[in-house]
Amino acid sequence: NIPASCIVNSNETQLLLQHGSDCSYAPIGSQQVDVLGKEEKYACTVMTSPSMDGSLLPFQCIWKGTQNRSLPFQNDPTNPILAKACNHGHIFTLSHSSTYWTNLGILQTFVQDILVPHFHVKNQLFDYSKEATCLWVIDIYSVHCGEEFHTWVTTTYPWIL
């Protein structure tokens, strides 16, 4: 008897903001062509999580880098656009690595700050214990099926299947 709102399917997707390019405005047949940004690609990973009742949990957006300047609006909480997104529960986080992919700490933040609060609220709406059984379906990447993450989830949140 798990409520539909307590069955969540999470998936990560790459959000490509700018492709690297092979294009140029140089005349066709030019011998020397400078291409700016050829090796540059701006992207992030977005963790999306719809529940079976059709609602969408706040997203987690993961950016490559170690400094706030790598985040949208440089993670300035006074920026009205960023403030609005954060007030709705969205998380913008740094990977602290050379990629924008999920790692153990980022995945733990998602569980603690987005998934578990969602499950607590939804369970209480049905007059269940905050920690009544919930189901989380997650796409498989190496960090998701790693022993360290699996042990952490089953130990910390044994009520999440």
C-alpha cells in the first residue's frame, strides 16, 4: 500500500547549453580559419524525479567545478531568479571535479534534501508514519549501484526500497 506519490523514479540527463562548434564565418575555401570555442561545451547534469501521482520533485542541477562562479548567477542568493528556484527546492551544486556527473556526496545531498523530505510530507498526507515504506527507482550509473551508496541508503533510510 505505497501511495503513488511515494513512488519516485529519478533519472539524470545532460543539459547541453552550448555545443562546441566547427562553424565559422570565414569564406568557403579559406586556408587559415580561427574557430573560437571549438573545444568548449557548456553543460550540466540535471536529476529529474517524477512521482507516480504525476508530480515532479525539485531538480538537482550539477555543474563542473569547485567555485561558485561555475554555478548559475554565481550562486548569489540575492539574485531573484536563483532565489525563486531555490525557494521551490531546486538545488544547484558543484561536482568538485573535472566533470558534471554525480558522485557519492552529490547523490547523498539529493536524497537528504529532496527525496526524503518529499517522502516525509507525502506519507503524512496519508496519515502514515513519516518513514512508511517508499519506493525509489533510479537509473543505473556506477555511483548509483556502488556498494558505498547502497550501504548508506539501506542503513540511513531502511524504509526506502
